[in-house]
Amino acid sequence: MPIKLTGKAGSKMTIKKNGKAAEGKTDMDYDPEIILRVPSNKTAFEIEVDGTSVLSLNFTKATLETKD
């Protein structure tokens, strides 16, 4: 799922999946263009820029289909 952050740019960002940041996803250089893989509807993301949450995504009510 591609996402482009708009608004004020930052210097560092963290991407958390289901409340935890994976290795290499903490204090990364800021990049407004992000691609997220959503493996199931039990997946939630939070994106922080310079320590402030700027986007939360929760797919609990989503119906996900596989692509052929």
C-alpha cells in the first residue's frame, strides 16, 4: 500500500507495525513516500515523525483479497 505524507517535513521517522518498530524502522531519515505491506486485517501501523504520531492505520474492518 503506497502512502505519501504531506505537510511539514521532519528529519527522522519511525514506522510501527502492531505497536512495535521492526529493526531498521526506528529513527530513519525522513522520507514522505512509504510502501506498507498489509498481510492481514489484524495489522495496524503508526508512523511517527520527529517523535510525534502523524498517521495511524488500522485494518480491522478491512476485507483483504489476494491478487492473482
